[in-house]
Amino acid sequence: MTTAEPAADEPTVARRPRRRFHEPLQRQRVLTLRVSADEEAQIRRAAAERAETVARFIATAALSAASRPDTARNPDDQLDRAIDELAAARRQTARVGNNVNQIARELNSGGLPHPADLVAALTAVRSTIATIDTAAVGILKHRRKT
């Protein structure tokens, strides 16, 4: 037996929104969420398309994202992480510059810097360069995706 398409003048019956799995006790926690009017419309439309309540849609999406923390939830997450790495590298570079200035002051005053200071400065320079390289690769990967 095949199902016939409803006639154009017949009303279509919309499916009732599904609710989340029944808990024996009512959920006690309430979360408040702020969104723009456009974001609200987008969320309501997506929930309606899936025949879900808005609360179920948001809870399902949030719990799904929480169960996979390694998955980028926002396309700009990788770019944001790379920018944070560059900011950290900038701070590290300032520290390295301070160490190099101290070594230069020691040399200019006729003394010799302690070899451990030179090794520490060189190690910091290498670490900073590696951090900058990592952040740059992250930015390049993001740029290729867009």
C-alpha cells in the first residue's frame, strides 16, 4: 500500500515536537542563554525542522559538543587558538628580549655572561620560534579552509 500525497487544499498535520528522554525526576537546573534576534530565529527554525522543542535542541547540541571537546564547534576556534598562541609568543619574546638585554649589558660593562644565562636565552629563543611556527601553521590551515 502506498501513501498518497495530501491534496493542496488539505491541511498537513505537523508532528508534535519530541521531548528529551524522560527523567524520573524533573530536571532542576535552568541555564540562561543570550542570543541575538537572528540567532534566536536560526535556533527556532532548526529545532522546528527537527520536530524538537527549542530546549531539547539546545541541550542536545550542547551535550553533543561537550562529549567531543576535541571537535571545533566554531569554524574560527582554530584561528582563535592560533591568535592566543601568537599573543603568548609575543609575551615570551618580550621576556627573551629582556634576557638578551641583560646579557648585552654584562658584555658592554666588560664582563662575561654566565654560560647558563646564554643557554637559557638560546633555549627561550628556540621555544618562542617553535610557538610562533605552530601558531602560523594554525592560521595557514584556517586560511586554506576558508
